[in-house]
Amino acid sequence: MNETIDLMDGALHVYRRENSGKWQCSTCLHGRNYRQSTKTDNLILAQDFAKNWYLGLLGKSNAGLLEEAKKGKKFEAAARQLLEELPMLTHGQRSERYVNDQKKRLESVILPFLGNRYLSEAPASITEYRIHRAQTCKTGKPPSRSTTHQEIVLIRQVYKCALRHKWIDHLPDFSVPYKASGKVGRRAWFSPEEYKTLYTATRERALKPKKPRWKKACENLHDYVLFMANTGLRPDEARRLQYRDVTIVTDESTSQRILEIEVRGKRGVGYCKSMPGAVKPFERMRERNRPASREIAIFGNIQRELFNTILDSCC
């Protein structure tokens, strides 16, 4: 039979199992049992060890350290670990801007709400976060579906980082309860007839600007329209495009001059081949603007008001 001695008003037990020479100690805090070997067969020394061990547990309990050990790591620890790893993990796959945006999104929106939550509380925390974002917003308007989706994707990346470090044993469910079908939409586009009407109008405005000082801006807008239609680039990709990113080459299959473009997007650098119709607009832009450096943006900020005015005149 076990020999048992109660200490600290019965909160601490020192005992020795049958056929064992070493004394053990045990206690129960917050509904959880803790056990430790005293590593001695001397009862006096075992009692002193047990009392010190018990008082140490009480100190950790008062500091909240025992609860953290029980529940595991907090969300903020995994988020900081992800931010430390992200530049290396995304090198060559994502742009520096993407990494900075993720950091801002974590620190400004996600961590203030989830930072002190334990990773083990994931299902409830994620649902509460969705409700929180829908109810509170600085502008008074709930964030869009895509904004919330981007934030949930980032939260998922934090949990995947925790899983890699074995701080959790599985990924929680991130799906939206009672979710209906997602929004289905198409990007704005021009039919061939509408496109012809547009470039005819921009060409006429370039030839006959309203004021002589607007001539360069009108010519740049006309070449921008032709360039975009013959490359298929997105507006944000064209805005970041620099002269060093574009090379005029001869296509092997057609023997026509085209542009080879290094596109700097959110996934890093991609490559694009243009239609032959993009070459002349690019050459005109280069000749007209005469960039002092190949790192100068080709289009920069196109006159949106001028573009909208021309669109209105075409309607």
C-alpha cells in the first residue's frame, strides 16, 4: 500500500508507492492534478522539497503561467513568429509590398482583438472576430466581403505557422456558418465596337487638345489606352511598370515585334508578352517623356478626370 502524508492543510500530499524507495508529491490546482518526484528517500528532505514545489506552483498560478501551460501558446506569439518568417517564406513568390500589407493588417486590425486569445480557443475566437469586424469599423461601414476574406486568410496563415511549430495539433475550421453562395461578378470590359470608339476619341483629343499645355497628357492617355488593350495588364500593374521592365523583341513564331514585360504584382514578378499593337505606343511614350532613368514609371498617374471626360463624351 502507498504511504501518504498530508501537508499544507491537506492541499499537498507526500506519498511513496509500494516497492518504490523515492517519495512523490502531488496537489490539485484549478481542477488539474500535478505530480512530481522528490528524488529522495529521506522523508524530511522530501517534505521540504514538496513544500517548495507547491509554493512555486502557487506563484505560477497567481501569475497565470499555469493556465498558459494548460491552454498552450497565445495567438500573438504565433503571429509574431509568422511575421519573422514571412519575408523568407515568400521570397521570390510575393512582393515586399505584400509582406508590409500583411504586417499592417495584423498589427492594426487582427492582433488588437485576437492577440491575447489562446490558439486552442480558435473556433469561438474566429466566429467572434467575424462578428466584431461586422459590428465595429472606423468608417461606420462594415468591411467588404473581400477585406474580411483577406483577414481570415491571414489568420489561417498564423494557425498554419503554429501547426508547423507543433503549438497546435490540427487546423481549426475557418468556414463561415450558414454561408450562401459567394458573390459572382465580372470585371468591366469593352466590346470591340466600344474599344474602337474609345481609342478614336482619345486619338482625336491627342491631336486637338482643349488647351496646348494639355497636349502631352492627352497623348499619354491615348498611348495608355492602346498599351492596356494590347497587353491585358491590370491598372495597378501598369501603374507600377517601369521602363526597365519592358523590352522590345521579335517573336519567334510570328516574326513580329512585341513587348516582353516583367510584371511586378502581389505574387512577385511575372512575365507577359504583348500583342504587336503595344510596341508603337511604348516607343512614343519613351520618345515623348525621355526618362532620365530606366527606373522611372512609364505611366505613373494617368489623368483619370480626362479619361472619364472622354468616356462621357462617347456615351
